[in-house]
Amino acid sequence: MDEGYDIPVSNSLSMKGNLSLLLKIGVYPYEYMDSVKKLDETAVPPKQAFYSKLSGEGIGDEDYDHAQKVWKEFGMKSLRN
């Protein structure tokens, strides 16, 4: 029995890019996102925005570089999309 995962993939033109990038666990600036207006920002938030008071840690360079790569690869225009 095959124990793989079924990952739905959109055939729309807006979903272009290296989908394997999405298989890596990503990062999200939970505490930074304190306003709906921040969803309209047009770039990956600064690395400091990923700091968590709960864990007392930020993210490493590798995770931040991955976030920037995903942003660029999928042609993101804002945090909303």
C-alpha cells in the first residue's frame, strides 16, 4: 500500500513556481502580525519580525532565506496572497 500524501495542485496560471519549496515547513511572524494592514506589506517582514516571546527565539538565516525564496519564486505581491 502506498503511504504517500495527496497534495492538491492548482492548474491556474497564478500557481506557478517550484512546488517543492512548499513541502518544507515554513516560518510565520505570528507576533508581528498584529494588524490586518500588515497583510498588505509588499515584502517579507524583516528577520527580527520572526522573534517569538513565547519561545524566546527568532529564526535562523536558513529559514529566513527560505521565506525570501518562496516569496520570489511564487511572485508574491503582498502577505495577503
